[in-house]
Amino acid sequence: MAGTLRSRNRRKISEPAKEPTEPTEVTLEMDEPTSDLEIYSKEVLSALIKDNLPPTPNNFSLYFDRLLEDKSENLRKKILSMLELEESNDNENTILLEQSLKRGFSSVKSILSVTANLYKNMSLMTKILDKRKIELEENKELQAATSIAASLGSDVSKLNSILKKQSSYMKTLYDDTAKIVKNVENETIFDNKFGVYNKRYLMTRIEKEVELVTEFKHKSSLIMIELSRELQEGIKNDKALMLMTRTIARLLLKTSRRSDTVAHYGNGIFAMLLKHTDIKSAKKASQRLVDLVSNSNFFLADKEIQLKISIGVTDVTTLYSVEEIVVSAMEGIEKAYNDKKIDFAVSLRTAPPSQPKQ
């Protein structure tokens, strides 16, 4: 937005200069916003200042997403279409890189398997030649054929020896590659099975958010989501359950904000880290998730199944460790599961953890 500097103490050029009786005051007048995006950006900045948060790029982005939820659908579409033009795809590139690496390792593994089978077949051929050589030696009328078989056996034996060395070298390369891939997997952020972030990345983000909450005193929440246990117990088809769980993952991604972290915690349980979101807002987000999932039906053969989830809600507090925060959210799932009338429950720890004895 453009701005113009104006001085309140203006003088004509022809007038002689005089000593000012008081300091000259300079004001900055900003042009009126000319687009919906500019108007909305000013609103976001005002909200940050009102909440006593520093207008850092990260905080601005978080508030930008959060406040946009309350705007009209027309305005949301207009602004989101603008954002798509400059959307950063760094995480997508990382995900694609991780997938390519795993496919490459799988190919190396297949090469090793083929090489091992080739070596086995060559060993089998050597045994067959040895057997036929003995048969020829027993027949005195086929001395020339015996000589040829012996020569062929010698050649195959040499080839077999070479192939054995190469197979051994290939296995060494495979072991080295496996170690590299294992080290990379320890640093990955993506869960291939469900298309969301993995547990390691989730725990890192929660730890970082605890530090931010400590510094800026804002509210953030964590929710854990699980496919209804009644639904899991009623369906004995593992493949169908996996497809249902993947459907839940896709719905979580669909309803999440750009600032939210959607991750697979393990055993089909998902988590959403809701930054700058208090418990009241987290409950609203949980209800939206419940409604979205319940309106999504799943077809198993000719049978239509209504999807259902259980959600645990907790706050990201500085009083507890990352693991304790996750456990608190998991306890919320247990509350929701034990109370058959609700789909989500809040689990908060009001007292600080006990200190270890000196």
C-alpha cells in the first residue's frame, strides 16, 4: 500500500524562513485499501495487535487462515484462489523425494533378489552337469562326449565362481544401501500409508508449539482421532478397515487449515495440532470433523456403512511434556468411547505433574 508524507507546517517558497516555535510533526497517511485482500490483511494485522501478538510472518499466516473461516464463502474462494498462485510446495517436494527414495530402495532389493536367483540357477546347472558327466564316464563308448562335458563343466564352474563373487558384492552394496535408507527414514516426515505426516514429525511440531506458547502466551490445542471402535469390532475385513481409515485421513486433510498439522500417530490413530486455537474453538473443529465423517458413507460390497469417529481434545500446555500432552488427548478418546452418547471429549490436566524426589 502506498503512503505519502505530509508536513503540517507548510510555507510558501517566497516567505522568509522562520524559527519554528514547536517541533514539526510528520504524519504518514495510507491510501485506502483498494481490494478485498488488502482490507482483509488489515483486519488480520489488527487482530494480531489486539491479541498482543507480534506480527511475525508465522503469526500473520496463522491468523490469516483462522479469521478466514468466518468470512463469506465468496470471499474465501477469492482469497484462496490468490494464495494458490504463491503456494509453497516444499513439503510436497519432500514427500515426493521420500517416496522416490523408497521406490529406489525397493528396486535395489529386487535386483538383489534376481541376482540371488540367477546364482542359484547356475549352481543347479553345475550340479546337473556333474551328474551327466558321471553318466557319460560310465559309458565307455562316449569318451568324446565325456571330454566335451568335462570342458563345459569347467567353463560353467568358472562362470559360477565369478557370479558368486558378484552376488556377494551385490549383497554388500544392498546392505550399505539399506543402512542409508534406514538413516533417511529416521528423518522422514511423511507417512506413506495414509498420506499425512508421521509420528516423528508430529512430536517435533508439538514440542515446537510448546516453546511458542511459552514465549507468546497464546492458546493451542491437540486433538486425536480414531475410527469408531464399535465399527472396527463389527467389521472383520482388514482390507475394508484399512480403506475406511484412509478415508478418515483424507477427510482430515480436507477440513484442516494450512497451519494445522495432520499426522498419523500410529495404529490408525490420527492427530491434528491446532495452532492458536483454544479449547472452545477446538471443540467446534471436532464437531465439524464428526459431522463431515458421519456424512461420508462407505460401501462394503452391497452394504452401505456410515463412518464414525471418536475424538479426544486437550490443550497444549507448558506444564507437561509432549508425551503427556498426547496421553491427555488419548484419554479424551477413552472418555468419548466410554460415553456412548458423545463423539468427542475434552481431557485437561489442571494440576502440574509431580516433581521427582530429591
